[in-house]
Amino acid sequence: MTTLRQRELAKVAELAAQGQRVSLATVQRLRRRYQQEGLWALVDHRVARQASATGRVDPRIVQAARQAIAEETDRSTGTVSRLRRRTQQLLAARLGPDAPPMPSQRTFYRLAARLSEDSSFQRARERAGLPETLTLHALRHSYVTHLVEAGYDPMFVQQQVGHSYSSTTALYTSVSSDFKQKTIQRMIARRIARPQEESDV
């Protein structure tokens, strides 16, 4: 009969033979986590983690910034520094000495840009009577898909959306069934037109 420790050592040896150097302690830790949480415990959560649109900024700051932006909507154009001051005032009034520290100026500027963008888009979407599922990011996906379907060079499409890898751009693409069908028909027609050339390769 094989003991648990022997099986763990065998797993360490198996992984090492495949070029994955893993310590016995790591195998034991992963086995314990698997017993406690199941398969999800073995997932690399750095990849599975959903990034927040507002980054790591305290949610209370995000809420106060949203309120400050909503207050500014009907006024003349304001500055981000005024928005920052108003956010601080709202936090102080709501939370007093328990208010979280404000993020750096640069981080707050990025947050304000993101929230303003979302707010403006949301108002336009509501005026047009479009569904809430339509987001700015959905438009980005649509843009990539339309470029691909229009026949633009894949490298051009990748550069348009600023991706480092074409695999990332491929994830954005949701081509229609009609486009897929036409692409397959073109490939078949090309194969029929040049059967000899293809077989010589």
C-alpha cells in the first residue's frame, strides 16, 4: 500500500520530470487546499481575479467622487482639483475622523476621468433608450469586431486597441455567424481553385 507521503513525493518527481520544479511543501499545501476548497483552490487567482474599474481606491472614496461628479454635472466646467476638494468635503461630512486617506493626486485624476467617462456615457445611453448592458467596454469589443469583419489587417486592429498580444485582441472579437460562413466559403473556394498548389506544399 502506498502512503500519502509516497504519493506526494511521486507527484514532486513527476512534475520535475516535466520541467516544473515544485517543492514537497508546495504539493502538500496545494493538496490541503484542494481538500478544503475543491478545484477552485488550485486556480491561479491572479489570472481569475476580476479587475475593478476603479482600481484599489477605497469604495467610500469612489462613492463620494461619484456624488461630487453628479453635483458638478449641471454646473459650468469644473476642475479635477475642485472635484478632489469636494470629494474630501463629502468624506469628512459623512465619516468625520474615520474618513479614509485620499489617494495620490495622479490616482485621483485617473479615478475622476474613469467615473466621468462612465457617467457621461450612462446619461447618453439612457437618453437613447439603450439597455444597461451596453458599456463603453462593449463598444470597444464591437469596434474590434467591426474592424476584423471589414477585413482590416490583424496587426492594425491590435494596434488600434493598444494590445501587446494578438491573443488579447482575439478575445475581443465576436464575429457574426454570417462572417464565419463567408470566411469558410472563401477558404473552400480558394482550395478548390488551387488544389495542386496546396498539395505540393
